[in-house]
Amino acid sequence: MNPLSDKISSGNGNGSASATPREGAVVETAHPAKPKLGRWLLAIAILFIGGLIVGLVPRFRHREVLARETIELGTPTVNVVSAVPGKATASLTLPAEVRAMVEAPIYSRANGYLKKWHVDIGARVEAGQPLADVDAPELDQELTGARAGLAQAEAALALARTTAVRWAELLKTSSVSDQENAEKQADLALKEANVDAAKANMHRLEDLQSFTHVTAPFAGIITARDIDVGDLITSGKELFRMAQTRTLRVFVRVPQSATAGIGVGVDAEMTVPEMPGRKFTAKVVRTAGAIDVASRTLLTELEVDNSKDELLAGSYAQVSFGEMKQAPALVLPSNTLIFRAEGLQVGVVAEDGKVELKKVTLGRDFGKTVEILAGISAADRVVLNPSDSLISGTMVSVGQMAAAGKGEGN
């Protein structure tokens, strides 16, 4: 069919189109448009979520920063320092006191008045040399009376001995009784005892009289004379003071940390401020054998030769033990110390930031720095300028690692 006929036949008599398509004709069907509302809702949701993210994330971050800053501001910041070894010395030098080998005050056993003195201070005397004479007239009279009493006792003894011999002979012929003979023999023994007592009394007074001549008990030097002619001399009054200075005794107090190398026979060198450059050889002869609990030192005695009289007893000196090399003690700034009733302490910061208070043993004080003998190690971080409220367990943050101040110990 041609298209024209198809067009004409498609309508009815009143010009309306036929509702029934013709067989074989191609019918075009119109599809409605898909709605776009879902896309808009999805876009709006994405924008809302993005807005929330953009608005809330900074707030969360701000809160975290604020919380962290609050914790940091609430945690005190401290500067710390580590202990450093002090200066190692090649030898141990200690103060010492020089004394005479023998020193003694001289007294008189006889009471009286000083008649004469023979030596003065600085004089060297030998053992037994006269030092002074004491006038004791009462003692002289007592000695004279004792000698007279001895003569009387000896005379009575001679008579008693003769009588006892005669009565013993008479007893053989029965001219006297046994009782009478026994009495004469007992009287003889009594007279002999009287003579012994008189002799003892006389010898005692003779010894006392010998004390009126004061002599030197040993060879030495006169270091003091406390008398003059005419002084009243009693048994408690010191006349002279003597010292034996050919060999001197040197006393040193060795710290407990250095006592391991101290023993009899250890050599040392002694110096005195008045003789710069001079060194005197000394040797340890004995020690106290125990640490003094008050000073924690060992009293050590040395001997030094003074045959040339170059050293004076009573002098201050310094003794150096050349073979004793001490391990240097740790040194801290003095502003790390905490003085409390529990004792001397320092604050040590642990790895977790907590402070631990540790007791320490103080050595020498150099002013800005001090020696620490025990209580901490070189690896500990010690708090500088600790506050009065610092206690064990306090959380801190480390601000700066300061260098240990250098003082005499460094």
C-alpha cells in the first residue's frame, strides 16, 4: 500500500481516527522521564556530612590540644643536671699535726722553796742532768730525826741480842725458866723489827730529800719554765716541761674512703708551710685500728726524723701519701641539695617522669659544688633548685639538661 491510502483509510466517516491500528503498522510508544529527587537528596546528604566533618574535626583537634596543654601546664617543668666525677688527684694530701716523740711536765716530790734553777727554755739536757734545787728545811729535820731514831733502835737491838744470848746460856744450867728465856728471845726479835722500820723510814726521807734536786728524766729540750727563785714548790706545781724532738710523731686523720691503703710501713712525704719546696720522709708506724664515729676518719701516726732540728714540735703540716690514688667522688652543684628532717637528699627524675628523693652522703664542700660520696650515680638526672613542696612520686617534665658547675672538685 501507498502511504496516501493509508492516511485516508486511517480515519472514519466523521474524520476521527480509528482506535484500532492496522495490521503490520509500527506503533511508537512514548516513555515517561525518570525522577531526579534521589540524586538531589544524596548530594544534600554528602554536603551535610562534609560540613559536619569540616566543622567538628577542628573542634576535636582543638580539644585534644587544649587537654594536652592543660596536662603540660599542670606538670611542673624542672631543669636537671647529672653528677660528674671530681678532679682525680695523683696523691692523697691531708692536714697533720707534728708532736714530740716524748713530752712530759716536770714536778718536784719535795715541798719547799725554789733555791736555784739551772736551765731555761730552749736548753738541751741529758738524762739525769740537774734542772733545779729546792730548799726543804722541814724535810732535812725529819731526816735527821729518822737517823737518830735508827741509832736508838740499833742500840736497843744490841742490848737485846746480848741479853738473849746470856739467858740462853743460863737456861742450860736451869738458872732461869723457859718462860723468861722465851721473853728475852721475843724482845730480840722485836728490836730487830724496830731497826728495820727505822731504816725504812730513813730511806724514805732520803729519797724525798733527793727530790729536792730536780733532774731531767730523759734527754730532750726544755720547752717551758714556770718557776723562779723563791717560789713555793708543792707536789702539784709544774716546774718545767720537756720534749724529745730528735724523732717526731705526726698524726693524720685519714678519711674512711682512703683507709684501705693505710698500713704500717707505708711511706709518705711531709711538708710545712714555713719551708716551701722542702719535703721530709715519714713512715706510718701505727693506726688507731678503728674509725672515729664522729669524723669517720682513721687516726694514723707517722714518724719523721728530726736529727737536724729543722722541724718544731706542735707545728701544722701536710702529709701526702703518694701511692694512694683515690677514685674521684661525684660532684653536684650545691643548689641541688634538699635539707629536711630525714637528712640530706636530692631529687632524681626517673624515665617515667616521676621524682624520687634519695639520701646522699656529703663529702667536701667547695662552695658552688659539693662532693657526693654515696646515694646517686653519674647517670641520674638530679633536679636543680628543687622546690620545698617536692616529694617522691611527683610528675615533672624535664626542661633543660644543665651542665654541672665546675668548682674546686672538678
